[in-house]
Amino acid sequence: MEQLFTREGELYEQEPEFNEAGKAVYTRYTQCDRCCVIGGVRLWVKWIDSGRPFSNTGFNCWTCNNTGIKSSRKERLYTAKELAKVIKTAEAVKARKEQIYAERRRKADEKRAEQFIAYYLKNSEFIDSLKGLCSGDETNFWDRMCAEFMSTMKQPTDKALNLVRQEVAKRAINAQSQYIGKVGDTVTITVTIEQVITMFSQLYGNTYLTICRDENNNVVVYKGKTDIGIPGEINTIKATVKDHQLYNDVQQTVIQRPKLVN
């Protein structure tokens, strides 16, 4: 008899069966994955302790009835010529499917590109502003926000629009900030208090971190026990320049020993 092969190309060396159509077939068994042979006996095993099997539900396997065979089915056997034809047909079907999927992806990409163009034209100012806030770090707030809008193409809310506008305006002002004087200089400046963070200690009492800005939009920072104002106030102070530091690309002048000037 001519050599026969399984669908996977393995040589079948046993005596074949024949179906009603006269085609060579064999019985393919699926092994049970719920039980195993221990000491020559097939058991449904929950766990093994000291080499002994244990089970909460008994040792009989209801999946295979202790036969070790989960299921069986008849599958075709092929001659070398038939198998080559089957493989060629399968490859042609696979190639056709890949072509169909590629065409679907192409159409989907074209449709998404058209949708994005329409979305961008409607929200170009917002998108350009948001992209300008990105740092290239995917964990950054603005980068994550930009990625979300670009992927979902949802319409920005008034809250999102205002948030981006405020940040753009803030960065534009911060870009104007320059260092004031030299370290050690005594300066008299008029500042607008922007933020005050109060830190309390039972040992030392209140300490204030005050962030303010002078008339030329220069950022001034003070950390100490002197209260130089509340947010929104405009005060003139006399202080010593303690340090010049760069924080988030913003030039900041750190002062010490500030005193309010009437």
C-alpha cells in the first residue's frame, strides 16, 4: 500500500481505517488532562503528600471515566500527492485571507486618517497647543493627555480647553523670567504673591513657601518663617538674594530675610 500521512505530514505506519466514501482515516485521540497514572493506576489527583495521592472528590476521573482519553475523532490520511495538494490549497487560502485582512486594515487606516484630518481641522489650535506642552516622556501628564485625545479623537471640553490655555500662558510668562541681581545682593522688589504653602511643625511652628512674581514676570521664591503676603496681594519687599536656581526650565531667584516695605 502507498505510504499515508496525517494532515500534519507525519507518516502513518499502522493499518488505516476507511470511511463510507472509501477514504483512508484514523482515530485521533485527545489525552485527558485531569488525571494521570500513579503506581500503575490511573487516578484523578488533587495533590500528592509524601508520595501518596489525595483527592477531595474521589479518585475516579469523570472527564475520561479513568480511560485516559478525553475525546476521539476520525481524521483523514493522505498520500504524498494528496497531502501536497492539500497543503498547496491551505497555503492559497491563507494567502487569500491575509490579502483580505491587509485590504481591510488599509481601508480602516484610510478611514481613520480621514477622521483624524477632520478632527484636526476642527481642533487644530487645541491639538497644536497640547503637542507643544509635551516633553517626550510618556508618563508626563501633558503627554498622556495628548496621547488620549489623539487616540480617541474626542472633542475637548471647556475644562480641557481652559487647562491647556492656562498652561500655555503660564509657560509663556515663565519663559520671560530672569534672575534678579547677584547672589548676596540686597534688592527691593514689588511682587505679586501667587502661591503660599504653609508647613507646620510642633517644634518650629509655621514655615512658609511663598512663590511670587515681580513686575517683569521674574519668579521669586522664599522659604522661611516670615509672612510676606497672601495669594493675590501686591507687596514691596526688601530681601537678600540667596540663590539662583533653574526649576522646570524656569529661572527662579531665591531670597532670604525678606521685610515688607511700606
